[in-house]
Amino acid sequence: MPAVNFYVRWPDGKEEKCYSPSTIIYDYFKPGDAMPLSEFIHRAEQALTLASERVANRYGYYCSSAADQIKQLKRRITEFEDQGREVVVMSMSEINH
């Protein structure tokens, strides 16, 4: 099952590499997407939860990396007081294990 690294730029200009265990992430984000923090975390949580479920359907267990990624993104968002600020999806690339 191919996984995907997706790179985001936070409102403070810092870029971060994120991980999805499934290509389902392509249904939620495209390179160049810019959205408010609240929309980003909503989409990310939906996509990564579904990605983890795909792993469970295929291998019999949920993906802890997807859950960890959700927690990391939620923690990062708390650093920004202005919830109207945007996150930009910079790029996405598949990883074949």
C-alpha cells in the first residue's frame, strides 16, 4: 500500500513534512491548497482516520503513525492564536514501501 508524504507551510512560514499511510490523502488535499487552520485540521483528521482504517482493512490493525500525525498537527495548530490564518499544502509525494 503506497503511503504519502505531504508538506505544509504553517502561518509562521515554517514547513513540515507530514505522513499519510494511504493515498486517500489525495482526496482531501492538493498541492497549492491554502485554507484556514480549522479547515486544514478538519480535513487532515478525516483523511488520516480513513487512511488508518484502510490499513486496518488490509492488515488487521490501525496505523499508529496516522494517529500520531493527527496529534502532532493538532498540537502545532495550538501555537497560532489567530484561527483565520492559513496553512498551505506545498507538495505531496508517494512512498512505495
